[in-house]
Amino acid sequence: MQRMDFFNMWFSLAVFLLAAVAHMAHAEGTGVIWKNPALPASRLATLRSKRMTGGTLAPHVPWQAMVYLADSILDGGLAGGALISDRWVLTAGRNLFVRKSRDAIQGTQPVIPKVYLGIRGRQEANASTEVAVEKVVLHPHFQNTSDWDHNLALIQLKEPVVMGDKVAPIPLPERGPDLTGNDGVLAGWGWGALFTYAPDLKYLRLPLVNQNTCQEEYKGISYRPTVDDDMFCTEAGRFGDNVCTGDSGGALALRDPKSGDVYAAGILSYDNACRTNKFGVYMKISSYLPWIHSVIRGDTERSSTLRSAAMSKMLSWQ
């Protein structure tokens, strides 16, 4: 009899858990959201249809790239990237490794990923949307001292991509992002509450926060970034939706308040905020413009010396 009571108790618990999972069945997406118990039922129904997936279905985001190693996160997973010219995609360096930690990466070569452009649904990632990769270039100081420092990589495509309504690069910033009350937009296929990638591209509108606030939040916590001057942060959106695993490498797009131009302010580095942490952490693109331009130009170790010598000769002839 005691055994039967024990069995019934666990059976009831299993039924309850299955019901809870079924209730969360729509919670796949770029991030996750906490339900606000103070909202009326009609409002909750509206939010559930739009926001319980952790973001809103995105239109075609022409600069969005999918950087793909595998379907399973155990085999490297997939992530985001930003098309910044007709032959270059900018992403997070960690996305190019199966195991992401500094200890696992030291002494190993990055994986050459598959890259897909012009897609919204993951099912569109096929031979017709794949662009061949020539090489990948990690930042020279990538993971020098931690898992997160200088977390950037450039992916060179073998051929220039054909621009159109679905594929177009996003400009780089001319200066650092405005962190005072600005909101950015980030798209991705990141995890939702069921720990699966979103089937369709979602986007999040995320407020930028003061660097010191984010810095204090992660200070001294293992496996979290040490936020420095080459980084900045966003916090969870209006309804608690946030970045999550698989969103890394995506560009946070901002609109210049004066010109109205859209540009990529940062590349998402720490995407594991989800429900656990409040802030997503980005590599500040303006801090890395010299490196990005040098790679895209095809500079070698002698390029700077050659330019200086040519300039010196021309000036001396006047």
C-alpha cells in the first residue's frame, strides 16, 4: 500500500509537470519572458500571442546572417552575425568553436561555419541561401585572459553577395553608441523557455543601460563577462523578454537620433542572460574599427610600414 501511494504521488507530479510543459509550448524564441500576474486575463492573452515567444516575429532583416555549426548546441549550435559589406560578416569569436570556454579553445582552430543570408525561418537555411566561406579571422587578442575579452571574428565570403530586398549590409558606427535612454533592436533565433532555437527569426527591442550598472551586476561572478570600456549592455525588454543562447553574434542596431541612419552599435557577446541574468553584453564596435578596417583592407604586417614610407617620400618632395 505504501508503494502504491508513493507511485501515485510521483504519477500525479509527472502529470502536473507535463501540463506545465504543454502550457509553455509556445515559449520558443529569441529570449524568454516572465508572466506579469498583475495584468488582466485579456491583456495576458494578447501578450502571450505576441511576447511569450520571447520577442516578436521579425520582418526580413537584410543584414542578419545565420552562423551555423550544428543543430545541437553540444556540437557547436548556431548563432547570429551581421553582414557589414558584400564579402564580410561580423560575429562573436566564440561562435566559431564547439566548446566555447577559453580553456577548451586554447590551441584549437576555429571551425569554418556555414553562413546563410536573407532568411527568416530556419527551414530556409539550405543550399540556395548558403554563401560559401573563404576564411575566418579572429581578433588577435581573442580570449587572451578570459572567456569574453575581444570576442569578435570576421568571416570572409568567397564571392561578393548580390544585394537586394532581403540582403544588404548594415553600416558601422562613426562614434560610440549613445547610452542615454536609447533603445536598440536585435534579431536572432535564440533559445526560448523550452531550450530550443526559434523556428523563425525574432527581434527584441532592448534598452541600453549605463556600463557601471551592468559592471556591478556581473562583478566577481564566474563565467560572466568582466564589463570593460570595449563593451556595453542592454537590459531586459518592456515585458521581460531578453537575449538567450543562440542570439550571440547578432548586431544591436541603433538609429542615429540626428540623422536617422541605422547602424550596428555592438555585437552580442554574452547571450546567456535569459531568465538568469538581467543584462546582455556586447562588444562595442566603435572600439574595434581600426582592426575591422585593417582586416577588410587585407592589411599585412608590412602594410603600415609601406604606407608610412610612401607618405614620407611624397611629403619630402614638396
